[in-house]
Amino acid sequence: MSESISDKLFTIRYKCDDVSHLIIKERDSCLKCAKKDCNYFCPSDVYEWDKKQKLTTVAFENCIECGTCRIACPYDNIEWVYPKGGYGITYKYG
Amino acid sequence: MARAGLSVVLLERGEFPGAKNIFGGVLYRKQLEDIVPEFWKEKGFPMERHIVEQRIWMMGKESVVTFGHRNEAYKQPYNCFTGLRVKFDQWFADKAVQAGAIPVYQTVATDVIREGSRVVGVKTDRADGDLYANVVVIADGVNSLLGKALGIHKEWRPDEVSLAVKEVIALPKEKIEDRFNLEGDEGVTIEFMGETTLGMAGMGFLYTNKETLSLGVGVMVDQLREKKVKPYALLEAAKQHPMIRKLIQGGETLEYSGHLIPEGGYHSIPPLSGDGWCVVGDAAQLVNFVHREGTNLAMTSGRFAGEAIVEAKGRGDYSRASLQSYDRKIRSSFIEADLKKYKGMHQLLKEQDPELLFDKLPHALNEAAYQLFLVDGLSKAQKQKTAIKLIKDAAGGTVNLLKLGYKGWRAMNG
């Protein structure tokens, strides 16, 4: 049974766009944010705080389009739209 | 609408209907039958298993207190059944296409087009993709960006939605039938709470499909954020629980998925219609989370919207006043009645310490059951006393337990 998140995400078919449908609005808000909640609540590990670059990296190609980050970012700092028509995830079972 | 001769476009952002859709897995016969009579007789109908037994499990650390009901009477006709959205949604959308609706897939509706206060169509992400219509039925799910564009609801709060993650796990048919005590296409649903949500407000589910199991855990987003637990770690922890582990062991994960569930209840329902638009299903927060019903509310609200629009077409009037017949249909149906009944639940879950309802009480219940069934030389009277004390202490004393019982009753009968 797949235990790691990469194994889990590997079970989903993705058609990745070249541009991200998820955009961090203000880099400063992430700098100010003490808790970095998005690093935890995302079910597909899209967000990670990069200590060296001091910014939130966005692995949009992992996104399963649930919308949690749109609602749960405490700074409302994530611009969230759907991937372009036909792009993003395609479930096989659902 | 298509059956009544209206010209209908079915917009879908995925490659095909269902490509982007997931749910726990239960569909309800009655509300589907209202749309597609005797659908179960159709060859190729994508049912997984019809449900003959529903179990509710209160999980302790390595124990469970169970409650459930199995009845052969659920077979004739089926009460509900499990499904997988990729198959089901294609079958269901095909019904609309057969009736004359024009399918337009791989197309995102990005905004509504307005003329004054009227909605007259939608913008899409296709070149020259503006589509004009007398009525737009907003059915874009829990995130409902169209609902937001229209301004009928602001952003949901983290305490109005749950995040559920799920896996579809393959197991041979015979194993499923043996482990769950089933014959043929019979199926079982299990909802579990307690240990498996680590003290957060939420529930897990394990449903039987033909040759797969659907296993998932959902928790309120505000509490998930507070606890800093990875959603998939919750699912992995549930898999390790002895009661779950033995049912899924040897299985292979075929697919992982995640989805928000609107759980704001009655008070979160936005305005349902206006000049040139109606909103249905998850986009209108039409989910009865107490009974894990959603697909039936979605289908019925869609049917009501369709009927109201056909009536509006007859009048040649698509104004707010005309489309309000949709609101009236919802208001006089089980949708309004059920959501109203539980209108206090959301507030109760918000006010109560989730640790009490989802951790302390389930654990106390398990400990009490353990003590009651344990034969260790103590008298039965002593055992009863211990069991009652365990429950009372978990609630913070007799008065608090009574208060909680009273509040719970009120919340469920608002």
C-alpha cells in the first residue's frame, strides 16, 4: 500500500500546464507568517517554505484542485483558480 | 430541460464528466430514480455494491464500540449503493446528452456575464468563449468560483468546510465478500469516528465496491490547520488501526484523492436564485453531513432547478421572481427540512471542544465497554459504576454530561 505522498500522487494522472494556476500574492506575507500552515494542510504537499530563498515554493503540478489553501491560508495570500480546461488532474476512479 | 426541448449546454472543465470529481462513495436510489426511472434495470449501470448494512464505529486506541443495522429489506428496491464518480458521472452526463444537451468538455467557466443585475451567460477559458443563455445553473461544486464571482457567498470560512482524503484500494471480490459477510453485489458502509481523527471534528469512512474499497478520513479545515497534521498522515494512521488494518490488508492502493466538503449547514446556504441564475448542489452548501448525504441533495436540487427553468420558459420570464419557484421547491422538500433539523449542529461543533466529542467521549465509551465485558472478579455493580463514572468524567461531571446531551438534542432537532 502506498504510504508516502509521492507514491500516492503517482496514482493520479496529471496533465501539467506550463504556468501555475496557484499564485502567492505577496511574498512579504509569507515572510511575516509565523506558522506556515500551508506546509501542513495541503493534501498534496504543494507548498514548502524555502529557508534559503525565504519564499514559499509552489509545486502546482502536484495540486489535486481541492481548494483548501484558498480557504485556509491565514493571510488569504493564495490566488487560486482552476487549471485551464482539460489540464490538471484526471481521476481514474473518483 | 433538454427533455422539455430547451437548448442546454453542459460545461465541464475536465476531459470528461467525472474526471475531476470524487466523493466518499454513496449514491441514493430514490433521488436518482426521480430523474432516471428504474435505472438499476439498465444494463451497464455503473453501480458498485448496493448497501445492505450500515455500521457506525466509535474508535478507541485499539478497540471499537460498534452500532449498525443490516436488513434484507434494503434490497427491494435498493436503498442506496456505492459508486465511483469516473464511471457514474459519465453514465449520468450521457443521459443529458441523449436528451439533447450539448456537451462542452475541457472548458472552465471563469466568470458570469452580467447585464445590469441580470446574469446572461458565462465567460469560459476558450478563445471567443463567451456563452449566452437565458439561465445559468451554477453547479461548480464546493469551491464555486462562479458563486463568488456573482457575490452570493463570500469565501467559506475554514470552519464551514472539511477536507477529506481518500484512497481506492483494490482487493479481490472474494476477499471483500468474506471480510464483510456479503453475497453477490451486496455491500456495507462503515463510518468511523474517535481515535482516527486525532481529536479533531471529523469522520472516516470505509465503503465496499465491487473489487475495491473506498477508505477516507475528513476533518474540519480550521482544526486541521490548528493541529498541523498532514491530511494523508491521518489516512495512514487510520490504516494502522487494527479494525481497519485487518479489513484492507493485502490491498493495493489504486488512487489517492482529496476534496472539500461543504459542512456549514443550514445557515451557510446562499441565496438560491436570482435574475437569470440558480445555484445547486455543493455550490449551495447543500450537504447533510450528519447523515453523510450529498449526492442526493445535489441531484434533487439540479432537478428542481431544471423544472423551475422549464416553467420559467413557459412564462417567457427568467427574472428573480419567476425563478423563485426553484427556491420554493427546495424549501418544501426534504433538503430544507433535513438541513433545518440539524441547523444547530454546526454551532455545537464550533462551540464544543472537539477533543471532548471526538477524543475523550469515544475513548471513555471504549474503556467503559472494555470494563463491562471484562471478567476479572469485580462485581457487576462495581463494573457498572466504573463505566458510568468513565463517561461522566470524560464529559467533566454529571451536570456537563446532561448539558451536552441537551445541547446535542437541540442541535439535532432545531
